[in-house]
Amino acid sequence: MEHYDLCVIGGGPAGYAAAMRALDLGMRTLLIEKDRIGGTGIYNGALTSKTLWEISQRVANANDMVRLRGREPFHPGWEEISRAVNEAAFERKYLYACHMQLLENQSDQFRHARGKAAFIDAHTVEISMGDKRTRISADDFILATGSRPRKLPNIQVDEQRVLTSDGIFQIADLPESIVIIGAGVIGCEFATIFSLLGRTRVHLIDRAERILPFEDEDVSELISRNFENQGVIVHRCAKLDHLRTCSDRVEYGLSYAQGSPETVTVEMALLSVGRVPNTFGLGLEHIGIPVDPNTGAIALEGTRTVLPHIHVVGDATGSNMLVNLGELEGRKAVEQLAGATTTPVSYDHVSSIMFLDPEVAGVGMNESELRRKGISYRMARIDYSCLARAIAMRRTQGFFKLIVSDDEHMKVLGMRAVGEHASSAIQAVALLMHMDQGIAHLAELVHPHPSIIEGVQECARLLLGTSQFKPAAFGDRMRCENWRPTPSKVQAA
């Protein structure tokens, strides 16, 4: 029986990052994956959905141009779109495959095994692939088994008419209409994609008063307004009473606290109500690691289980399901197991992006969170319509919002960027937050011109009172204000 220093179960972003960090630290490593290396980081997730989004953006931009010339809009077929998505997935998979092959050929420090892993005892797993069974042992283990789409007990998913994010990529053609259950990030991203491609009437069911309720109202309202301009029907404050397939259609019924119930028929449905960790079937019950029978959650201290030599990272933790966080958790877990000096993962300064129309990027807290916690702050906001690069691109919809502490240090508490190149614009702010620095450095940097990130600098200068444009002259397009809680609000928080 082969023995390893570290066995990583799961070859998605978190598991792969953990295995590569283990090699840095001289650990003999086995990476086990039951399906395809890359996991949802490539398939049915980050890469494929974002490739779809990029295509939908290009289609929408092209159609904006042709409409100005009085021409018919361009509608690519699903076969063409699917081919581009598959090519992107293959390119990324090829990078992983070539890299692993090279590592295996160079030495015996790294091995990759295909199959399903289950614990026999605390230091032994059995790998099964068809009729073949192999056992290996290891000093330490990292579980990076990912997640799967969450389902609802009253909705029958067949991945034909009623789909999850796993099945949506296998459709034969773009539907003429689709209902999306769930107006969180994934649901809104797919609503964006289908509406921008221009061939699908999109219905979006939201239980809350507004989509993306975890974001500030100005972010939510801009995205919601664009949905409506694209013809998306948003059912707000709606309760889904039933959803069933009827021949070649899907029927769903809604009820409202105020208003009459309604029944709607569409061609397909997409269930987008979150994801759950893949922690069942690993034999954890045999080694004393309890798993919640309903949610699959494992009790963790950081990433460590009740057995110190077994860690859980990435989507398998059941929280913070982001590729960048999963990779960081994987690396940090390996460092802990190897006894290397390391700082714990910080979840305070996580950069995120939502691929909507326009894209939304953020880091740190937003205004809603700060008010809920009773934290005083200062805020500067500037619209894209004031930025030279946005004007040159003819993409002036969006804004930057920089939030800092309400004191002389003005340390960054958070930022939201809504618009073209939003994700590229937040990194300097994220670094300032990581370094616990104020905004004075940001105001003095020499940015390339014209560039979108000049808007971030102008926000910093607004807060310092040194902006090139003065907010009093621009109305709502440029604002600088502060918020302080009343005593009652602080107590309530």
C-alpha cells in the first residue's frame, strides 16, 4: 500500500491549489478526483458561466451597434455558443492536464489518481473506479470535494425542462422563455446571460422586495432597471406555490402577500437556490467526523475537523463558496499541516465580482452592513458619466463608491464598483484594506489616463477635499457624505 505525506480528495480549485502548495513544502502528495480535474472552477461553474457571460456581452454590444443602423439584431445559435464554451473549458483543462503530467514525469513527489475516495480508517482511504479498488495511506488529508446545486423538496429536477446550473449547459437550444427561481448571484447572472443573448424571455422569481438584497439599494436598483429594460419580468415578494412540467412546457404558480395569485407557463425552468457541500459518501462516519444529515455541513475550527490531520477547504466547507477563497484555504491548510508559519485566512477583505449588466465588484463592507452594525463612516461616490475612459467607451452607466472610517485616518472599510472594468478597479483598494492603510496613498498615485481606475482616485480626493471636480456642481452624479448612528440605532445593532 502506497503511503503519502498528504492526500487531497477533490481536484477542483481548492484541492488543486492545496496539492501544488504541498509540493512547495516538500510533501509527497496524492491528488484524487472522481470526475474531472478543475471541478466547478471549470465545468458547470466559474469558467463556463463566465464564458457564456462574455459571449452575451459581445452579442448585446454588437446588437446595440446594428440597431443604430436600422439593421436586424444578431442572434447566434446555441451550437455556436456551446462550442465556444466547450473550447474555453478544454483550454483550461489542458493546462491542468499538461501540468500534472509534467509533475508526475519529473519525480514521485506528485501523483494523480482517478476514482471515488472513502475512508477506511483515519489514515487510510480506498479509491474505487469501476471494479478496481486501491487503498492508500497518508499522514494528513485535505477534503476539497466541492459542492452541488441545492434542490427543493417540492420541485422535481429532470435536467431536461427543470434544470440546475449543472444541466443548463446541456440544453439543445436556447429556450424561447425560462423562469429562474432564486434572485441571488447565480440566478441574476443567468438572467443577465439569457436576456442579453436576446432570444429568451426571462422570468425571475424573488421572495424579497428587491433582487440582490444583500447589496446596497443603489446597486440593486441599477441592475433591476437594466433587467426591466432587457424585458426581464421580475416577480418581487413572490412565493412559489408550485412548479411542474406539462408536456413540453413548465407551469409555475405564484402568490403574493398583496395581490392576486398568478399562473405562468414557460419553456424551461432554472433552479438557482444555492449550493450544498459534497461531504456524503466519504466514510467520515467511520472515523468520527460528524456530518449534518440535512445540510452536509462539517463542524470546523478554521478548516480543521475534530481530527487535526484532516482539513476541509473550498465549497466543501459549506460557506464562502468562492474560487479565490477556496484556493487560499487550500494553501493555508497545507501550511498548517506542514507546520509552516502562517496567518489564518482572513474573510474581511475578500474581493468579489458579480457578472451582471453591468458587472458589480466589491470588497469589504457596504453601507447597509455598516448601518446595521452601527458603524460611522464617510462615503464618496462618482458616476461613470464623469470619467473620461467611460465616456470614450460609450459605457457611462455605473459608479464607484468608496467607504472609509469616520475619523482623520479614513481607513478603507469597503468599496463597490458597478460598471465596465469594475473588477479591475477594486484591487488597489483591497490592498489598502489588507495593509490597514488610509486613502492618502491612493490620492497621490499617478494613474494611467484615460482609465476607469481614475474614478477610484477621484473618490479618494473627494473624501480628502481635493477633488478635481467639485460635488456641488454635479448633483447626484458626484456625492460625498457621512453617516453616524443615533444612540437608539447603536443599541439596536
